[in-house]
Amino acid sequence: MINSRGKIKGLVTVTVRDRNGHVRYFKNGFWRRLLKLPERPMIFRHHNTITTQGDGMIADLMISNPTLTKVDATNGYMRVGTGWTGTTPKNNTGVNTPTGSFKKLDSTYPKTKAAFGSSGQNVVLYRTSFVAGDLNANGINEVALMNGNSTSAKCLAYAQITPAVNVTSADSLQIDWQITFNGV
């Protein structure tokens, strides 16, 4: 008997940039100033959850006639929100408290990290860039990877953004998502 411990894992990287495209930095608090520590860049990494809907979407891709819409260059979107609770992320069907609109994946995404047969062939990369003016919100702490931009869209994956980020209308927000498929 063969026992597989395959799994799917993801990593989300969130970067906040100013109007000139430079990474924004947190202002140092009392202790960081006292210890003369450098300001921290607004780049955050956090693991994601493949949702229950996402499990179904992945299984659907494996059948000869898939019926669900793929998260692809035509139908791939991300949405951010301010309502992370951490109670049941596996069951999320989108963000809890949306802010801003659905944002389409950037033009060359999704794609694999490497060509077939190379290390990284099992990693799918997604990227969405909210340009200046797309968002003006405090406390953005959640993001969902969706297969559409309507209430009927399905959520492939959901992630917490921690610490929460504040994005002014002059800032841009870039979200890089990688999902790794491991069969062991």
C-alpha cells in the first residue's frame, strides 16, 4: 500500500509602496528609536489557507470535463478586506469585510515558478497590483484569491495580512501569492 502525505501550501507576500514606487517603512516607535534600530519595511509574508471551495476547484481540474471556472489570466482576481477573525478561514468564501473592488491578476499571471521538469515546476505564482487610487483604507488584514469578480465567484485561497496595513490613495499595494503542490 502506498501512503501519500501530499499537501498544498501557500505563501502570500504583501508590499506597500509610496507614490514613487518605493517600499514604505513603518515609523519607529519609542523602543526602536531608543535602540537606534532601522525602520521596518512594509513587506509582509504569511501562509494561506486553501479553502473548502478551493479544494473542490482543484479536484474539478483533475476530471476530464471541468465545470468550475479556473483562477486564470481571464478569471483570476484578488480582493482585500479588514475583517480577519481567524475563526474559520478554511470555510471562507471571500474576505469577511471587503474594502475596495475586486482586482484582476496582473497581465502575466498566473504562471509557474519554473518550466516543466525544473525545480519550481510545482509552484504557481499569482500577482495583483492595486495602483495608487485603487485603495484608501486602514487595517487591511485579509485577502482572497478568487475565480471571478462577482458575488458568485469562488475562493481558491484565503490569507491573513499581518500586521494589518494602511494604504492611502497615494500608495500602491502589491500582493504576490504562491501555491506549492507537494506529492510525497
